[in-house]
Amino acid sequence: MKEREEVELLNFDVKHFTKEALISAAIQSAFDLGLPVAVWRLPNQNEINLIVSFTALQQLQRVEFPTLPKGFLIAPFENDKKGNQFIKADFHLSFDFDEVIEGSDISSDETATGKAFKTQLIERLSNPIEKPEYFSLEKAVDTSVDYKALVQKSIDYIKSGVFEKVVPARAAQFQLPQHFDPVSLFMNICQEYTNAFAYFVSTPEIGTWMGATPELLLSKQQNIFKTVALAGTKRFDTETPIEETAWLQKEIEEQALVSRYIISCFKKIRLREFEERGPRTSKAGNLLHLKTTYEVDVEATNFPELPTVMLELLHPTSAVAGMPKTETLQFLSEYEGLDRAYYSGFLGPVNLDEQTNIFVNLRCMQVDKHTTTLYAGAGVTEDSVPEKEYLETEMKFNTLRNLIYPAS
């Protein structure tokens, strides 16, 4: 039995501890030894997964999904500059919300690092800490750009025919509460945003990132490849049933551009056999979006490398950059004035339980020792209004801000 093997390997009965205690102890142990750690929960699931790598981040020149081991992938918005980072799952715990430890895959690695981590984990469980430490880069972020002026410039460029849509982003930096606990925040994210991909990633190389992203970039489960077109944003109205949500022409066109972009990618690789469902209204926390889902049977189409090919074609999608891609990326590089880092990049678990799930890194923040930087963007079209786009980014900030600073 895996559970018995787990206890024997750890020489410790982890079932005596809460999920919060286990996650905290693992994060602190990884921090003590300078090891990468990732914790996540997939949308609409109860299971939480935690992995630790006994080696530093692996930088991948190309993401070859079929040959990658179990692990966690994270990549920045400007992928050509920093590359794809991979956390190998040398240590893996999975458990659900009712405290039942489901089978853990604990590596038989007997290196000094592997032994040290397991010893440290037992020590941290035996002597609980109030909150774990995490890796911090203490990186300064420029938040001075006038976002409304940037949106107006975007509209001017669209009207002059340079591009159809662009997605400028902004950042906001805040002081963290004195007793900020990343594990408590992660658990709150899981509870509040059940439809989102909730995650915590902390490594010496990239610092610490957390988020609750609603947007699947791609997934592969058994033979089925999936991707989605998600765009258009409005606040969720508790008085209006989701199926009766009314969308403006601007929002409908914004989402249609993303859908057309995905179909254009399929055309580039001459893929015609796909299933399309939508657009439908999708709820993500306190926000609503328009969503269209695309599915492909990679076995029926004899296209096993489809996830790898589509990742390269899709990122960055028109939902985070714009359309056409080349012109909008040039515009953002010149005028946005923001190093997005891992915001609007992609991340997610790879080859765990025979599944790969990669998400666009939205509704996210970079966590330093005393401050946090939140990121958000808005899709700008010819019909955009600068004030409304600014308020949209504020709503997106609130996905995490409202959990960090709950109303008293």
C-alpha cells in the first residue's frame, strides 16, 4: 500500500497532521535547503498537490511534454528572454480537503539532499512553526505608468489600423500584513475560487508567486487535448442568473478575436478535426467571462505532439498580448513600461496522474518579504473606454487583494 510505504519512508505518521501543517512544514523545509516547491489545486477539484525538487530549477529550451518527468512547469510572458522553468517532482504529496492522505509518491532518491529534506520535514512537523518562510527577490516594480493614457494610446493605434486588439497590463504594489501567512492565503484561495487554478510556487531563482487563474491554456488527459478562448470581463451579479448574462458588442468581439486566433493556429498545422463548444458565460470568482472550449483527440488525428506544438503557437495568446501578435508585442514592449515577469506567462502540473494541465498565469501576484505586487490587464478594442478598462484591472486585482486585506 502506498500509504504504508509513505509512512515507512518518512518514518513518521503524517496522518496526525492537518493539511496546513504538512504544507507549511514542506515549504519551510524546502526554504531551509534552498529547494524549489510548488503547491496547487486544479479547478473544481478538492485534491491538493505538493511537490519539492531535490535539485535546482531545470531550464527547458523546448517543452517536450511526452518526455518530461512528473513535475511543475512555469514560464514568463517574454519566454524568449527567460525560458521555461521546470520543477521536478522528487517529493510528492497529495491529499484532499477532508484530511485523508491519498497515495504519496515519495522518491526513493537516497542522495544527501533527499535525505536532508525528509529529515528536515520530520523536524518541522515535530516542532510546528507559525508560518513558513519563502523565497523573495525583493524586486522593484515600476507602477508609475498612466494606465488610462496607455489605454487611450492603444485605442488610437487600433483606429489607425496597426492592430485589432491589444492587452496592456499594469501592476500595483502593497505592503503585506504583518502576520501574512502564504499557506493561509493559499487555502483561502482554494475555498473562495473553486473554479480557478490555485497555486503557490517558491524557488530561489524566481522568488514566490501565487494566484487563482481562470484560464486554461492547454490540457491533455488520456488522448484528449483541450484549449480555451477566454475573454471579456464583467462583475458577477448575484441577482442575475449566469445564463441570462448580457454581453456588450465590445466584449463579444474581444472574445471572438481569441477564438479566431486559436482556429488560426489549428489551420497553421492543418488540423481540421476539432470540437468547438461555446461561447458560454463562465464564472471565475467575482468575475464573469466568455469562454469557448476546443477539444482534439490526438490519437484519432495521429498527432501525439499536438500539446507541444500548440504551446509554442498559442503563447502568448491574444487574450494577454493582442492580435496580430507581432505588432501588439512590439507596442507593449515600447509603451507598457512593465516587466511582467511570470504574469501572463503559463504554468501548471505536467504528467501527474497521466494528466498535464497548463494555465495562463492571470489573477496572480509576486510575493516578497514585506510587499506584494499584483498584476492585471484589460483587452482593448476600438470601442474601449479608458476609465472602464482601468476599473476592470481594479476588479481583477481584487481577486487576491480582497483575501489579503479582508474588509473589517
